[in-house]
Amino acid sequence: MFITLEGTEGSGKTSQLLPLVEFLRNKGYTVYMTREPGGTSIGEQVREILSNFENTEMHPRTETLLFQAARAQFVEQVIRPRLAEGAIVISDRYVDSTLAYQGYGHKQNLKEIKALVNYAAEGLMPDLTIFFNISVETGLERKKNGDERNRLDAYPVEFHQRVHKGYLELIKLEPSRWTILDANQDKDVVQENLRTIILKNLQEK
């Protein structure tokens, strides 16, 4: 099963991933944890370029293409082999991030973005995507106090509001794949709800 966690900046999905994976492994599941962009040596190098605050002149098209370059390697080197081995793959971000950020956020042509995403991922989509829903303002405030700030955090709040709205539009298009998780709650409550969602879906599979 291929599971992805999505959300706007500061939604808390990254900090929730490791305790989730440890919980599932203790339940006897074989779980592979990864992230985008990254997950491979090549992908991590691309991540450094994308995250670097010095790259303020980066054009949205350049940003979009770099994400797809990392993703193509990620799918071939990591996701498909792990799924073929029978593992549960859980990724912090995947294709929906591109549609939300580079598509809706940057207001680029969604049809063209979808074609690029499909090419990079070879059509591989998650079985389940969990959206960590939080207000943009709360998320950005959290991110200010965090350690891993990146170049995308510096975009104006209007950009992040478009991203949030974009995620909600994506959920409307494929409601059966998505589950919305209230990320405004205490982190322990969020983790408990996350575990419940995952276990329910694993049992149904």
C-alpha cells in the first residue's frame, strides 16, 4: 500500500511520520518511510537546490521541473521496488504537492502540470492520501519557530492560501483517495487519529 501525507507549511505531518511508522512496525507491518523531494541521493541534492534561500530568482517553471526530476528518480529507485517487495510505503509529500504548490500556488497551467507529474511518476498514484488540515496563518507561525525552514516558506501568505485552497480542490476531484485530518488539535490527538485512519485502511485492503 502506498500512503502519502500532504499539507501546507507547518501542518505537522513531518513530525507525525516517525511515531506513526514506529507504531505500524510494532504492529508487525513492513513499512518504508520516505519524503519528497528527496528519498534518493539525487533527490536530496535537488532538495538542497529547491530549499536554498539564496535561490530567490528561481522561476516557477524551473521549480516545477526540478521537483519532477527528483520524483522520477524517487519512483524508480524507491517506491516501485518497495511496493513490489510488499512493503507499505509512506511518503511525506508526493504528486499532490506539485499540483497544490506549483499549480495552484504559482497559478501555472494545471493541465500542463498534471502532464509533467504523470510523466515523472509514470502514473503511479497513492492508495491513500491524508491531508493535514490547518489554517495557513497557524501553520506559518509554527514554521517560524521550527528548525527546517526553506525557500518556499518565504513566499507571501497569499501564495500559501492559494495552496490550501488548491488542496481542497484536489480533494473534491478524488474524494475516495483522500482523508482530511484536523491538524489543529494536540499532537498526541493528531497521532491517535492518524493511526486510526491508517489501520482502518490497511484492514480494508
